[in-house]
Amino acid sequence: MDGRVQPSHDVGRGRSVNGRGWSCLRKVAVTVSAFVVLSGATIAAWMASLGPLPLEQARKISTTVIDRNGKLLRAYAMTDGRWRLPVDAKTSVDSGYLNILLGYEDKRFYSHHGVDPLALARAALQLVTRGEIVSGGSTITMQLARLIEPRQQRSISAKIRQAVRALQIERQMSKDQILDLYLALAPFGGNLEGLRAASIAYFGKEPKRLSLAESALLVALPQSPEHRRLDRHPGNARVARDRVLERMVGEGRVSAADAMQAKSVSVPKLRKPMPILAPHSADQATSLHKDRSIIRLALDAGIQRALEGLARDRAATLGNNISIGLIAVDNESGDVLAHVGSPDYFDDRRAGQVDMTRAVRSPGSTLKPFIYGLAFEDGFVHPESLIEDRPVRFGSYAPENFDMSFQGTVPVRKALQLSLNVPAIALLDRVGASRLSSRLKQAGGNLVLPPGEAPGLAMGLGGVGITLQDLVQLYTGVARLGSSKPLREIMQANGGDDRESLRLMDPVAAWQVGNVLIGTPPPENAAHNRIAFKTGTSYGYRDAWSVGFDGRMTIGVWVGRPDGAPVPGLVGRTAAAPILFDAFARTGKLPAPLPKAPKGVLMASNAKLPLPLRRFRPVGELIRTGSDQALHIQFPLNGSRIDASGGEGQLSAVPVKVAGGVLPMTVLVNGMAAGELDSRRQRLVDPPGPGFVRLTVMDAMGTADTVVVRIQ
């Protein structure tokens, strides 16, 4: 041996063995990688085959009409008959219910990502050790996935599908959105879906304030909704509710004493009807906005409920065929706070589904305040002026009072408060029927005349048609000191408001009308000087009206038969006025004072009024002889434009010149006294500003002439 180490054949064989081992490992690794890639591709392809989540269909809800504060007025079942109402867990669900729901169904709802491995492991262990399902492993998100895509049968693949969908849901929606959608879709038996529909149907209330017994029952029902239906299997429902309570006691979420008390509460066995408040308003809103699932009205649910009850109560005492229309409006905003189209929507005897607030009927004497308002505005009469209530003819027309008697000489204030017909027609003759009609239309009151007929004096006593809604809008114009606002019943989806005020009459005239009407003698046993109101009775006792306002709201009442048939003895003062005063009382608010007198109001007794204002004399009453001529404004001409621009942006005085008449003569600018004419029957008058100005001249005998000019 030479001492050198010879290569060993075993070493070579070892290298060969190691090489083969590494080769095998590489093959295994490649195989595993290929399997993983193939499995991943298969899973990815399977997930892709699932398609997008059908959330749009799941988010469909019953068309819901709510009031200005979000309270449910009426809901309409979906086309397949299901009731599914929107839910907001944060603002409209009892916190105690949410505590039990999450504790019973998904303790880690806010921490997992759609699937809870701990819950699945616990459920599997309980199934193995106890031989039965003690608690499910599905999260609320997985349950939502099952509600969105109902499974045909129970299987491993269906569970995996739910888990995958749950992960997708968690990526697309926030936890609050997931909870809201679950609470809207969860089944509660029959055609009830969602917590809100179930709470209303079973307990008659929103789920914002639930008792412990109610909360536990509503948590138990969705697990087996048909087997636990309250209207079919109340015993099963009670057992399930008590099981929920026992588990909550075991987890420390509910005290044993509270649970014991809750168990003693019986479960409801009958469903309650869905609320139907303001059915006419809801029908109108849904017909106009078919694309909106949630429609907000300006109504106040509390006032609406109170006035609907009032209409039902009063209609029952008036007769089977008598209907009632009521509408209440906020003066400032013009928002309709209550709208009662009939006493009972489902009463065929009263044509309950006909909305009588939109029916065109004869208004009786309810237009008289606007005649007086324009007379005050024109400045030829004052509330303390004297006016004659005596037999008189206007051509072939001879008006008479309701009681066929005459009062003689009375103050204008009393003539309106007593609703005397002759003084009203005398003032309308001076104001002009066409002018009254035009002004009311300008303020939103659409008067309906027979085809081909022009406005005449008879319209002052009801010889025209108008709806209760338009009439109330006109009265809000008096309450708002001269400007009405279009009524709003349906709120815009974006919360905007593009309505503009409409001119009815001057602020001073409107205040004077309100000041007169608040002194109208109220119905028997009603408080005095609280509500400014007017009544009306149409010809033949077909319609009884009463419209009134305080500083906050205006309410209008119509009473009559929907078919327009006469009702003997149906009078506004005895049939409609008591309902009006009761309506104000049932709103739950004390009458608010009317607005304060605006600048320019003349407060004086008759003896201290300017001579032309002490007594009203109709046109043509004064007969002159000899050289006397009727009063006539020679300058400016009616309808003329006058350039009164002066230096430094000031307006120069406008000359007024009169022919005829008896001195002294008083000039009124927009109804306000501006001094007397000189001996030459002339005067310079300072215009109040650019725009239309009404100039009136009255002489010592009460004769007056008026022109309207435009100052520029």
C-alpha cells in the first residue's frame, strides 16, 4: 500500500442516491405546485362562474311613503305580495334587539371578514360531541348571502358558496350596510320580510323601542319562520323565544330576573294591519313618482292621525252619506301638514276614495274676505267705515242676506264678520269682478266658471267653483300678510325648494282682513279672538265651508255629499266651523298670535277717519247738479309710464291733477294718505319707489277715482 486513500465506490453510490432523492423532491414539488395552481385556477373559475352578487334585486323594497320626520304613513306591498321595508339599524332599531341578535347569531360580526372560523369549529365540535346542531356556524353575512341567493338544498357545496359570497359581500359593503340589508331581508313568516315589517305587523310599532320579550321573539323567528309563524304556531314561537332568552342569560347579556319577566309575556297570535295614514296623499305621490321607492311628504304624522280621527268622529254624527275634507298648512313654508280627503278611505257610502280636498265646489261666502282686502287696498274703505246693508239692485241682480233680513247702516268690520251679502256685492262692484278673479288666480286660486261665462258679481256669493286646497292657499296669503306660497305636499328627493311667493294683496290690507276675521263670533263654546276664520254655505245647502288661521297655520274644512246632492240644514257655521276649531285644538298646539300690524296701518275710530273714509258710497250714488262734475283724475292717466328720475338717484315728485269733485280732496298713494289737493285741485306726490303705484283721490262727499301708473 502506498498510503494514499483510494476512492470508495460507496461514496459514488451515495452521490447517485442523493441525486435521485433531489430529483424526486423536485417532482413532488412540481406536482404539488401544479395541483395548487390547478386547484386555484379551478376555484377561481368556479368563483368567476358565480357571477356578480345580485344586490340590485335584493335591495328592492316596498314603495314606502313617509312623513316629514321619517315616520311611516303608508307602504305598498311588492308586486309578489311581500312586505319589505327599509331599515336603518343605527337610527331606527332598538339597541337591546341588536345586542341579542349579535349575541345569538354572530358575536364577532364587527371583527371577521364574512366567515368566522371559530364559530364554524365550535358548531362542528358541538355536532360531533352532542350529536345535534346546538349553534350554527353561519355569520350574519353568510345568512345574508343565503337570503340574496336562496339555496335549493342543504349541502357542503352550498355552504362553501355562501362562504365565498360572504367574502364578496364584505369586500363590497360596509358592516352597517350589511346589517341594514340583513334586517330588511330576514324572513319572519308569511309575506313578512325584514325586522321593520315584522315589528309593525306583530306589535303595531316601529322597531325603535322594543321590549326584551319582543326583541327575543324577533331574533328567534327568522331561524324557522314558517314553523314559528305567530298567526299559525304561536306555541313554537314562544318556545323558541324562551330558548333565546336562556342563552342570553348564560352569556351574561340579560339578567335572569329580566328573562323571567320576559318569558311571562304572551306572544301575539294575530297580525295587525299595515298603517294607512294619508291614503289620498300617498296614492297621489306614488302615481306621480313611480321611480321612487321612498317618498317623503311634508305631512306631520301626528297631526294627520289626529285630523283623520276628527273627520271620522264628526262624519259619524252628520250622516251616512256626508263626507268631510280637511287640510292643514304651515303658513310660513306653505307645507301641507295634514291632508284628509275623506273620513274613511274604504267607506263606499261616502265615496271614501274620492279626495274631496281636490273637488271643485261652490265656495259660498268664503271669497268675501278677498273682496274686502282689495277694497282696503284700493283705499276707498276702512274697517271702521260705515256701509249700507239695505235692499239694492245691481242691474237685474238683487242680492239678499242668508236670513232674508237687512242690518241697515253697519261698520265694514261688522259687515264682514256677519257675512252680509249686500255690502260684499257693493264692494265687489267697486273693486271689479274681473280684477278679483285675476288677483286670486295670480295668488294660486284657480276659479272655475261655467264655459263661456265671464266673472260677475255673483262670484262674491259662491257663483264660481274652487277646490279646498286652492282656497286654503289663498287664506295663507292673508295670514302671510299679502303673499301666498304654492302648497307643497311632496318633498323633492334632493330636499330642495324652488317655490316663489305669489302676490295676493298689500300687507296693510291683509293685516286689516285678519284683524277683522279674528273678531268673528266663534261657534258655541269656542274661545273668542283666537282664530281668524270665515264660513260659507253654497246655494242649495250643498257645501259647508270654514277656513281659519292663526299665526302658525291655516286649516280648511269642507262638509257635504260627494255627489253634490243638497243636504237640508247643512250650514257652514254649524257644520264646518265647529270642526275647524276642533281641528286647531287637536293639533296639540296653542293658537299663535297673528302678525303685528305692518307700517302704514291707520288705526282710528270712524269719527277720526278722513272724511272720505267715514262712509262708503257706491259708484254713481252721488248725483250732481249745475256746475258740479264727477271726480276724475286728469293726470296721470291710468296705465301710463312716468319718468320720475331725478338727480343723484332720487325720484322726483309726480304731479296729480283732478277735475270735478268737492273739496277738500285727499290723495292716497298705495292706500296711504299723502296729503290734500290745493284749491286748484293739484298736488305734487312723492312716489314710494320705482314700479307700479296706485294713486287714489277722494273728495269730501266720498267719491273717489283711482289710477295705476308705472314709475321709472
